[in-house]
Amino acid sequence: MPSRFPRSPLLTGNDSEAKRAELLHYFHATFDRYESLFELLACDEAYYRKPISLRHPLIFYFGHTATFFINKFRLAGLIDQRIDPRLESMFAIGVDEMSWDDLDDSRYDWPTVAEVRAYRARARAVVDGVIRQTPLALPIGWNDPFWTVLMGIEHERIHLETSSVLIRQHALSYVRPHPDWQPCRERGAAPANELLDIPAGRVSLGRDLADPYYGWDNEYGWHQAEIGAFRAARHLVSNGEFREFVDAGGYADDSYWDEEGAAWKTYARAAHPTFWVRDANAPDGWKLRLLAEEVAMPWNWPVETNCLEARAFCRWKSAQSGLPVRLPSEDEWHRLHDHALPGGLADDAPAAANLHLDHWASSCPVDRFRHGELSDVVGNVWQWCETPTYPFDGFAVHPIYDDFTSPTFDERHNIIKGGSWISTGNEARHVSRYAFRRHFFQHAGFRYVVSDAAPSQPVSAYETDTMVSQYAEFHYGDAALGVPNFPQAMARLASDAQRRHGNGQWQRALDLGCATGRASFELARDFAHVVGIDFSARFIQIGSRLAENGSLRYTLPEEGELVSYHERRLDNLGLSESAGRVTFWQGDACNLKEGFRDFDLILAANLIDRLYAPRRFLETIAGRLKPGGLLVLASPYTWLEEFTKREEWIGGFKKDGESYTTLDGLKDILGEHFTLVEGPLPVPFVIRETRRKHQHTLSETTVWKRRS
Amino acid sequence: MPSRFPRSPLLTGNDSEAKRAELLHYFHATFDRYESLFELLACDEAYYRKPISLRHPLIFYFGHTATFFINKFRLAGLIDQRIDPRLESMFAIGVDEMSWDDLDDSRYDWPTVAEVRAYRARARAVVDGVIRQTPLALPIGWNDPFWTVLMGIEHERIHLETSSVLIRQHALSYVRPHPDWQPCRERGAAPANELLDIPAGRVSLGRDLADPYYGWDNEYGWHQAEIGAFRAARHLVSNGEFREFVDAGGYADDSYWDEEGAAWKTYARAAHPTFWVRDANAPDGWKLRLLAEEVAMPWNWPVETNCLEARAFCRWKSAQSGLPVRLPSEDEWHRLHDHALPGGLADDAPAAANLHLDHWASSCPVDRFRHGELSDVVGNVWQWCETPTYPFDGFAVHPIYDDFTSPTFDERHNIIKGGSWISTGNEARHVSRYAFRRHFFQHAGFRYVVSDAAPSQPVSAYETDTMVSQYAEFHYGDAALGVPNFPQAMARLASDAQRRHGNGQWQRALDLGCATGRASFELARDFAHVVGIDFSARFIQIGSRLAENGSLRYTLPEEGELVSYHERRLDNLGLSESAGRVTFWQGDACNLKEGFRDFDLILAANLIDRLYAPRRFLETIAGRLKPGGLLVLASPYTWLEEFTKREEWIGGFKKDGESYTTLDGLKDILGEHFTLVEGPLPVPFVIRETRRKHQHTLSETTVWKRRS
């Protein structure tokens, strides 16, 4: 083994030149170690043959980590020039392992290994120069140039691990043993596993920007949960324990697999864990593929599976045991960690875990590192969680790497925790959160838990539907073009009118056509209960989710395909208390359910010119108000046949030869039951379409008082 | 005959109570005379049977003129209440004689004649009260309440004439002679016609708001023209002269009829003028239908035709004579009027013309009233002109009657001039301009002229295409939402850049994607010659028309179907001098013709994200500039697949894993030949969609200098 691989540097300190030297060492050690990994390849051909069909050949990854530095440095303004635009274009982006259509070999005319080595040398010199010459202030903050330096180094450490997985998947003829990459030689029978009690407790995830270590965007923010007591397996599932499932025909029996798992299993023709090698000459008939060799099966090492195989094992185990066996949620993983390793793993070197490349270039027995009552709470192999990755509250993308995490907020990427024998730097910290598609392989296995509670399923997806995002931003986003927030303005106008002209009561308000609900929450500052109704279930869902979770996430188009990521929170808007006073319903303003009545105030903002029967709505709305109650209408009167048939328009045409406006129509229809007490008053609103394009409209507002 | 029918009152004066009395008399005399016309009807059934199928029965017109007062008075705020909403809805709108689908008898349940008489009495009392009680200041201006009073009276005088036409078209059994409506009894052989020289001269049409008589909207504004010498028939075409055409088989020979005329002739099965009645027992086989009787054909009276018949006669006459015989243009009619009646018809009573109802309730011989060398320059029957009606420069609709004229600006309504025996009030003034569809009948005939010059064909139509109108307003209209005019701002920015960074020359500028051309005109303040190029021929047409006529008219959507009418003029924008320095071409920015080169400055505002091949445009644009010339780009970078295929986008996507903005793309493409010398700078623009709805966008502006 080479000299000890350096750990993540602190962002803090008093001596910036010492920090500069530390970072220089951290960089070169990482760059060196990455190049050393490729010495496992036996020949040049090994660089160009793909280990697995859905990913680039290793030549790409050899160049990629160097190019990443150059690209991010340019983006951050740390350098002006590219080194080699052709190579940097080729080495820029990996391939999403799911998108088999994307990878078209003919598009690539890879450079020679020697060319890439020379390129890496030039890149190394550039990074070295940047680290030596860029002004360095401590602590290093999220927006500082050295954050980008650390980003490049931590990115290379991730690829150190993922490339090692590809090398494990490469044909044996393409690899050769290497003294720096020696596996563990300890092996034996699998230890019996057993369930241990994990007591109930509160977990607190996430961190803030003052945290003294570099982190990826998804680690920041906050998330807390109360976790009930559960039981957890003492050990990670070993090859031996998993063999029971294989031998029991678990891969052939679809009843143990969920739909996604069964589909993958069929596609991949999987019949056993991917690194297991059937060999009739081997003891027990199985060998295990390591980095550069196949060894007799170490039954006491952790099994490596994808998430789907791990879930199938748990179902089988449940059936066998009669217990609710499943993977832990991310929260449960933390509860288990806090319980077994209070204060975290000691910062010893070598670590008291198969982590940091401190021990071997492979897994080791599952009972080798004890952490409290459990073993391998961290290290050895990553541990699949039942939780699809999601952003913590307060999540924001990093401006220099805005798609590191955000594309994985899709309910298809599950979290792995704990790190493996080759996890170093940020990867080795227990706060780090990596996520992969559930069918994907890493040096990852699992620990099962037993719990009657369903694992929490946080909402991860960013709302990307154009209309819904537009309205989310319209209601909860930044003021655009200097125009005040419209639903807030309408709610204030309504409350002011209620004070001046209302029935003196503040019990019940109705926000009809509430869309994503902002005005409903705003009205609930003043009214004891607010009902928000909209025809669109998708809009209603936004309001409901906000009332439930207090937060909302969506993307907005910026320019072309580029998007920005946004989180909005009721607490930031001072609306947390309102949430409990609002209920949202899907409904039709032209055909309201009987129960919606006895309101003190009804707000209908930007509604009537989108109704199919506005006259029916207007003729019957008085019956929904208490006597003396107010109706607040606002509309730009943008009548369009696609929403309202011409004969249903309230105005905006010639009648008996004269111009007949919508306001004329409102007076004629509402006059029977209402008195116009305020307006018409134009209230502007802006709907943002892209960073530069907006709809800017005036909504004519009138306030009508129901006669007693 | 009753006592002399009062003439149009002056709007001016010093004694408002005397004016009030005069107006009261003018009103009652008109209201009385209108009712007297209906005494020609022989029975109640005559009110309900339609004289012609495409118009309402006379009961409608009996009520309509009264309702008109009430409706306009309400609109003007002179009264608060309707008299009878049911009747007023029925009597509100006539029927466009072209729209035969619209008239559905079943929709009408007409009131009795007695009811309408009673209604008219109530309306009379209301109008009387308004005239007596409304404050009256002199002179009476366009926006004064008494303008609306005069509008109602003049409107009734129009219907006095048009209803008399319907009565002439009614079955004889439904009419009866009346002492107040006695026709001329003078008749004889047709006088020979002959051509007289009308010398060249300038005509000046239109008037301003200070004119001392009430007028309709289309009379205001200004129009001047130089008219070359031509020849005009001394007399209106008489029944006798027209008979030659009838006898020659003119109605059967399609070669004399234009397409529109032939279509009408077939539809109407026309074989002779509409008021001619074939009667084998009559002398010569023909009689003429007057108001309430058929009389032996007065061959020396003017023939009455529609415009299509008059044109056919002229074609036949051309063929017979070998001369270029045609109808006069409106301008030629004025030239002829100014030549024969300099200073206009004397204000004598009775008039020296068959006008004002001063003489008979019918035409009279064409040589009865001599005006200079000609006869019947005004009066007897209206005279069809070759000119479709159009607005004078400076035209604006009247707010209380915005659809009096504007719907006739459609190239389908031709002007009639001169008035008939029953034309009174405004109708009898030679400045008045009435227009009817060319197939329509009035007490109208024609005088032919002989000229080699083609009659001028002014553009009448308001641009109503949504996109073109939007851009016309965007370029030439009012500032919306407080945002300065965008093409003007862009041109100023371009000129400023030229001063700071340009090649010191101001010869040639190119406005690429010029749309309706405002920036081209603005650039021509500074550049000696400006070329405006756009892909849209419809946009280019707007710019070209402006350069040619100096004015532009369009409608804008206000609310629903309601529109507003707008005229924009280069002189008001201080751009009259620019017009001569701008040429517009239809062209494709991605494939420009060779000749467009050697420019000192090229402006491309809001262009690149609407091109199908923006890269090709950007790669080749340097070759169009002189060395050191400037390229001014502005765009919101709103890339859409409908305009630009995804692979053609310049930016707005992830490239090599990083956000690649359009500005990045511009730098990469333009960098070869250009240096970025200014920007990026956001310049806002607003496109008005309705009175309340707008697009509000920021266009990112950059200035690039071509390296020498």
C-alpha cells in the first residue's frame, strides 16, 4: 500500500499558506492515486473496450477527472483558456447508465492513452498553478474559488471509486494485480446474523454552510425526524447469508421482486449477485470477482447487490421469518449510526472501519470492524437505503455544479450510506449522501431492519410542468419587473374591503380559482378558515403539499433548456400559521358542491374569463355568501373561445349596437343581489415565462356587497 | 309641400339660448318630417312586410331613429334610464345588407304601429327635455353633449333618405300618395350629353374640428391631390342615355361587367335599372317607380343605378366611343365641383339644386339645374365615385359612434357624392362623404368622365391581422406599461455605439428583421441610407406604406371583440425626412442576397431566436459589414423548436456538461471576426395584446465591432 491517503482538509484555519500546502498535497495525492488505479489495466485495449455496454470505456474516465478541473475552473473564472478543446469536449460528460440509446460509439474517436497521460500532466500543472497562485482566504466558503478546487478533487475521488467498480466489471484479461491495490486475504464462514434493538430517537440530518468540511449541495439544509424503535441486523448481509436466498431460488421467484426489480432481472438475466462467479472447480462452486482477480468465495464478506436485489432478499427474509424485514430508510440509517457510533467514527488513522483506503483494496469480513453492538456501521461496502434521494429543506444547487444532484431528484435514485473500502474524502463522511439508480452496482450491499413502520417517503421531485411551475413562481416566487406579488395584493385588498364594507365577521373566506393557493394562505392571516378551490387538481396539489410540508420545489426555464432550481417555504413567507387554517379542494366554480356556503368573503381572482359558464357562476354566487358578505372579483377580461364559448361571454362585444364591456355585464348580472362598493381598480400581475420573457397584465378589480 | 325644412345649424354663435331654440326646432322638424314619410304607407301591413328581403321591415326604421337618440344619450351620460329596454333592444341595430344569413324573422316579434308611435312620443319628450335642460356652450365641440344631440338629428335625416328608398322598393299596394311628398311633374326627352374640359388643379379635402358645421368622423382630417386635366359629361346620365346601354343588350353581355358586377347581376337577375318598370302599355314600354306611384318614364331624369351598373355602362360607353370612359374618383368629383361651383352652392332657399327637399319628392330633369357649364354638380341624385371610401389623414372615430364609418373601410364600399332631392342637413353639404356597398341602391346615379389616368386607389382598410397590428403598435404606438419605445431605443443605442466605436462613417445601415420598420426610420435620422429587411412581406408592407403615405392605420383588440382604431403618422414621430432614406425589402437573414453588403452598421433586434439557421447568419454577417463596422444584436434568447430546430440553437443548453448560454455561443461564433465592445445590456420591450394584457420582455443587447 502507498503512504496514507490524505483525509478531507478542514475549510477553516488561521494560516492560509499552510492551507494552500495542504490543498496542494490533497490534490496531487488524489491525482496520483487516480492514475495509479489505471495501472490495474493490463494493456491499452483495456482502456477502449467497455466493461459494461451502457458506459463509456475507461479511457473516458481517465481523461474526465482532469477535464472536470479545467471546465469548472473556467466556469468559476479561475482560468481563461482551455488546454485542449477537442479532448475537453470528449471528456466532458459521462453517460447516464439508463439511457442506452444515447451511447453511439461512432461519435467517439478516442485519443491514445499516451495523449491522455500528456493531457493529464498539463491539467495537473494548471491545477497546481491555480492552487499556488489564487488568493486564499479562510475559511473557504461555498462561493470561494477554492471551493471549486475542492470540488475538482472530491469529484476525482468519486471517480476513483466508480472507476474501480468498472475495473471490477472488466474482463479478467484486461486487468493485472498491482501492489498498491491489494485485497484483504481474510475470509471464512459467514457469521450468524441477529437482530438488535435500536431504541426510538430523534435524528437531525443536514448541515449549514458554516460546517468546516467541503460538501455537495444535497448535504446542506435541514431535516429532522422522530424515529420509533426498530430492530436492525448486527451485520451487513454476508455472501453466506445471501446464498440462502440464491439457493432457495430467490432469483427465479418473481413473488419476491417488485415490478421494477422483476423488469431489471429479466432484462439483465440476473441469477446471482453480479460479482459472484460460478465456477464448478471452486469450493462451493462460487468465486468472487475483486479488482484484478477472482478469489475463492469469502462467505463472511458483505454481499454486493443493487437495491432491487436487496429488496428481493428482504421480501424473501420476511416470508421466511414472518417479520417485517426491509431496508432502512435514510433516517433509520442515521438513527442506527447515532445509536451505535455516538459522536461518529473516531478520526483515527488507520480508521476503525474498512474506509479511506486505510486497509485493503477490497471488502473484508462483516464482523471485522465492530461499532458498538453492530459492525460496519460505516465502511466495507455502501448500504442501500429504502429512501429515494431528496433535497433537505433549504436545498440550493451550487452555481458551479448545478446538476450534481438535482437530476437525481426523480424518485428513481436511492440513497446509499456509510461508504466502502475505497470511499475517501467527502465520501467517507457519514453526512455524505450519494444516490444511484436502484438497478445500478457499486461496492454496495445492505443491512436489513425489522420494523412495522413504513419507511418515510419524502417528496423529492422538482415540479417541472411548465404551467404548474409558472404558477408556483407567480404565487410564491420573486417579484418580477418590480410588480408586487399579485395573490398577496389581492388578499390584502380583500381584507381591507372586508374591514371597510364587510359584515364584521372573519369566520369563513372562499378563494375560488385559488390555483396554487397563495391568496388562500394570505387570507388565512385574517380569516379563521379559508377554503381554496380550483378546477386544476395539479394546482391544488401544490397548495396541499405546501400546507402539509411547508415547502415546495420547482424548476424554472431560464434560457432555452437551461433551468434554475427553486425552493419556497411558508415559514419564509410568514405563512406557517396560516397553513392549518386553509383547506384545498378540487372543484368547479360553475358547479360548486352544496356544502360550500355561508362565507363572509369570496375572492375570485383571474377566474371569470377562464370559466365555461361565467354567467351561471355570477348568477348563483350570492347564495354562497352570508347576507352583507363581499365578493371580490378580479379579471383582465381576456375572453377566449378556447375557454369560454362566445355566447357565454359576459361582455367585450357590441350589444344593441353599442360597446358592452365586461364591467357592464357584471353590473347587469350582479346588480340583482349586489351593490358595487369598490373599483374598478386595475391590479397588475406578472407571470414569468423565462428569465427574460413575462406576461404582464392588469386585472380589473371590483368589490361587491351582497345586499341583506 | 310643408314649410321649408330647416338647414344644418351652425355650431357657433354668441347666444346659446337662441341656439337652443334653433336646435329644438331642428330636432322637432326632423322628427316630424320622418313621421310624415311613414304616412306614405297605405296600411299597417306595409310596416311589417319587407320591401326587400335583406333588410328589416319599415316598422324597425320607424322605431330605430328614436331609439338611436336614447342609446347615444345614455352612452354620452345625458340620460340615466332607458324608456323601454325591450323595444330599444329590437330597434338598436339594422342589418348589413350583405349578410343574408343574419336576418332571422323568427327572432322578431315586432310591436304594433300604435305602440311605436307612443314610444316615439316618449322619446321625443326625452330629447326635447335634454335639449331644453342640458347646459349649452358655444361653439359646440366634438366632445360636447350637444354633438350627440346633433348626431341623433343628422342620423334621423340619413334614415329619412334611406327609408324613402325602401318605400320606393315597396309594393305599390302598400303606398299611397301624400300631399307632402309630391314628385316633379316635368319630364321630356333626354338632352344630348357632351364632354366638357375640366382643367388640371389641386383639390383639398377634409376639414378640421373648428369647422362650424356638424360632420361625421370620416369628413375630418386632411387629403390633398393634384388632379390632371380630364373631361366630364355635362349632365348626369339620364334614363334616356342609359337606355342605349339597355337596348344594346348591356345587361346580357358579361364583357361590360367586372367580376363583382357579373356576380351581382346573376344573383339579382338584373336586366334593367331597379326603379324601371317594364310596362307594355306605357309609352316606350317603360315606367319609373317613384315614392308612391309609377309614372311614364321621364327620359330626361337621371338614371338610378348601383355602382356596378354604372361601371358597366362606362365600359360599354368606352367600347362605343373608343374613349377611356369611367366613373370619377372622389378627388375628380371635387375638382369638377371646384371648377363648376367655385365657392360652393349659394346658400339660397330654395336652393339652386334639387336638394334639401326644397323642390320635389323626386328627381327632376338632368338639365334643370345648371352649375357653371355643368348641371347637377350637386343634388338630384347621388353620384357614384370610383373611389372606395377611406379615412383621411388624421381620421379618428367619434367615441359615441365608433362604428359609423370604420366598418366601411373595407374596399367594398364606394363613395357617393353630391346628395339627392331628399338629402338634407349634413347630407346636403358637399363635404359630406357617404359610402355604400357597390351593389346597393340609393337615389343615386352617376356622371362619367374621360381620362387616361387611372383613378387613385387610396388604402382604406385598417390593418386587423392580430400580429401585424401588434407590431404596428409595438413600433409606432403608445408607450405601454411605462416602457420606452423599443425600436427607437435600439436605434439610439446603435447610433450611440456608432459614435463611440464605429468606423466614423454614416453611409449605410442595415436593419435586419426590421418587422414594421420603426428602427429603420429612426436609424435614418443618422445614416444616409437604411435598408430594412424582414422575412415577413406583411410586415415589410407596413413599413413601405408608411414610407410612401406617411401614415398607417390599424385596429387593436381592447376587450373580447371590442377594438380601438389607431392612426400613426411619420410626421408626428418626426420621421418624415427619414422616409426618403429608407428602403424595405423582403428577405431571409439566413440567406441574404449578394447585394446587401458594405454596411457601416447592422442592427439585428429580436431576430436570432426566430431564425431557422442562426449560426449560418452569425458566421456570415461579418462579410456584410465594412471593416470596423458594428453589429448590434438584441435578443431575449427565447429559443423555441417551432422557429429554430434544437440543433441550431446558439446556446441555452448544457454543453460538455456545463450551462452554455446564448451569449457564450455568440462569443464563440462571432469571436473570429468581431470584438465585443458593449453589453450585454438588457433592453425591455412590451407588446400589447389587449387593453390589459401584454408581453413584457428583456432583450439582451450586445455590440460587436468587426476587426479590420
